Amino acid sequence: MPVPVVGLPPAAPGISAADLMVIAELGYHYLMSGGLELAQEIFSGLSLLAPEEPYFPLALALTSDRLGNKAAAHRAYDRAARLSPKDPQPDLNRAELYIEEGDHASARTLLTNAAKKAKAAKDGPLLTKAECLLRHIGGGR
């Protein structure tokens, strides 16, 4: 599970940022083991408790995608991208949704943005993935 990008404020009386990340870890394990409905509930709740934390909508987007709810996945990836504008992951993941839907123009725009962000962040694996996907859809070197 990724480390949160921004510091988490106390979400509610008695719930610390560390508590939220422990709950997120549980959600991540449900997501990875096929407990998608539970993961969705966890990440939806965490997104409400800590609305400024980009990891929660990012995980919710992935969960929504795996549940087949592409519209919800798009909304959550968009929210994660707005909360963490330097992170290439939401753009890259959303571009994959567009590729799956056959919308290569939208995917190309997001992949180009993701590649720039990954290069700026010195994130080699995400840069490589963005460039490979761009080549795959005919928009890269």
C-alpha cells in the first residue's frame, strides 16, 4: 500500500491519521483478495473521513473499476488527480480505462500528462508504463 501523499488530519474525535491508514490497509487487503464490496465500503468511508487524502479516492477508483463501475472509477480517479496534481498514477490508471473503452484520444492526453509527471517525479516504472501505453495506442515515440 502506498504511503499517503499528504498528512492526514484527525478525521473525527478518537480517530487518528494512523487509525485511518490501518483501516486503509484492511481495505487494500480486501481489494487484493477479491473482497471488492468490502473494499468499496472502506474506501468510500475513508474518502468521507479524510477528503483531502488522495490515496483513498485512488483506491476507491481501482475498486470501482474491478467492480465494473467505470463511471465511478473515472470520477474517483479525477478526484485523486485533483487532490495530488503531481502524482502520475491517477492519470495513468484513468488512461487505461479510456483505452479499454476505445477512447484513445482521451487516453493519449492523460498518458502524456502522466509521463511528464512521472519524469518530474523520477518515477521510472510509471514513466516506462506511460510511454509503452502511448506507443501501444500510436501516440508515443
